[in-house]
Amino acid sequence: MMKLQRKWVYVLALVWFTVLGIGLGTPINAQAAGNSAPASFTVAPELPADNAKRVDYFDFKVTPGQKRVLVLSVTNNAKKTTTFDITPRIASTNTNGILDYGTNNTNAKLPAQLKQIMTPARTKSVKVLGKHTVKVPFKFTAPAKQFTGVMLGGFTIAEHGANQQSKSKSKATGVVAHVQYVIGLEFYNKISHTVTAPIVKFYQAHYGLAQARPTLSLGMANQTRGLVGQGKLTAKLTDSQQKVVKHFTKEQMTFAPQSNFKLNLDLENKQLAAGTYTLSGTLTAKGGYSWHFQKQLTVTNAQVANVKKNAANFGPQKTWKDYLMYAIVILAVLVLLYELYKWLKKHLGKNQADKA
């Protein structure tokens, strides 16, 4: 009897440590430290005397062709000399429907292009000694002709090569951590007290990949010389049989003035079959404005094959530890079944002998 009990204790202990091992082997998502460490540098604009009050970015009225110098103060908090990249741009709208200063807006309907209002109209690299501050000037020229509405721009400031480092780290670990500042720029000829309805257009929808995920992209344009804010889009995708395939909701969107962009709608890893679909929905924005849209799209066999081939698997990746745990579980179950078999055989045989 004692021998049998020891065997059962052994089996139960094996199962217990197997379960414990599975628990300890559960992957934990890594997160970047974020803002726990102080920034290696800081940036501050030297605001002109006529700048709008109570804002910490460039915001002023201009006359046609007016010239001025915009100055940024870059402070290197580190002990070593560091090179910083400062890039001016005209604000655009990114694929999430958010105001973006990381990509230059080149819409031909803008009052002026970047090269006409900013010198230099490219990235300026500046070396700053450790624990020092450098003032970086940019020459600004207002659009030659009077314009309505506002123009939005900005300066992005980051350590030299930060974008390339981020891409390599992202591919290797999936974690990106670097500091980048954005100093906004807003200018206008006059503030209009007459409110005009914004103009938002919708273009063709397309099925493909965005960041290796199945995605619908909806072509859009803010044709207004002003921001369209507090945007909320609700939409649904239906197939040729009018069956709803997917619902979409995007909120807190802000469209840059005179910007064309493609709004990405995540299919949440759902891949579409070839065929004809309809994307329909409504966009609302600040001021009580709303727009309805309905766009047909055709998903081709080539698109289906491309998405199927190149879509990433965002599920948890198996490691050798996972397979080891599986093997231990299987072994524990086999041992348990074997011990149970021997116990049943022994006791059934004993019962039969007693009856005989």
C-alpha cells in the first residue's frame, strides 16, 4: 500500500510541476521604458513679439511676402557632443487620419510650397556640445499672394540617425524608443469670422496590406484651407450578397488643411475572398458637419494571393520552451495512464482471485 501511495505522489508531483512550468513559461509582452528617463535633449521656440498668446508654438499673422527669422533653441542635456536633425515641413494627414508633421504636404492647392516659405527647405543637422544650447535659425517668407484660412507647418527635431536606428530596432525586437520633438507653425493673413462648411471628399477604396496586416485603404481629401477636427468615421463592408463582412469605427481624427491621404481601416487579420464589396458609412466632424460615402471595390485574385502570402502572423510565436512543456505534459499524462492501468489490473485481478 505504501509503495502504491508513493507512486501516486510521484505522478501528482509530476503533473503539478508540469502545470507550474507552463505557467512560468507564459510569455510576457515587453514594453519600452517610455518617459521614465529624462530626455537627452530639449527644444524651445523663440516666439516673436506678435505671436499668439498662451501657446508654445509659432502662431502669427503675416502679410503677403513678409519675411522673418524663426529660431529654435536646442539644448543638449548629455555630456557628449550630439548631432541633431531639424526638418521643416508643411503639415499633412497620415493613414490614421491624424495631423502629421513627419511627412511633407505637397498638395498643389496649398497657398505655397515648403521651398517657397522656408530656407533651408530641408533637414538641417546641427552639432551641440554636451550641456550646451545652440540657436538654430530658419528664414521664413510668407506666401506671395493673399490667402484665406490657415497654413500649418512644423519642425521635427531628433538625434541624427534616430529614424534609421528605430527601424533596425523595430525589426529586431519590436520595441522602438527615441525622443522626437515637434514645434508647430501656424500662420494666416486674417482671421475670418465667417464660418464656411468644410469640404471633404472620398475616393476609391483598396484592399491590401498595411504594416503586414490585411487592410482597406479609403482615399480621402480635406479640400478646406483649415483644420477638420474631432472626426469620427463609422462604416461597414458588405459583400455582393449584402452580408456584412466588417464594421469599422475611427475617432478623434484631425485632417490637415488641403491634404490628400489614404485612411487605413484595419480588418483585424481577416482576409477577404475575391469578389465585389461595398464600403459605406458616415464621417462627422466638429461643428455638426457630416458626410455620407459609399464606394464599391473589387478584390482580385492577385490581391488575395498577395495578402495571403505576405500577411504577418500576429499570434503568439512558439518557442522551444513551449514544445518542451508540451512534451512534459504528454509524458505526465502517459505516466498517469500507465499507473492507473497497473492499479486497475492489480485490483481487478485481486477481486477475481477473491471470488474464485
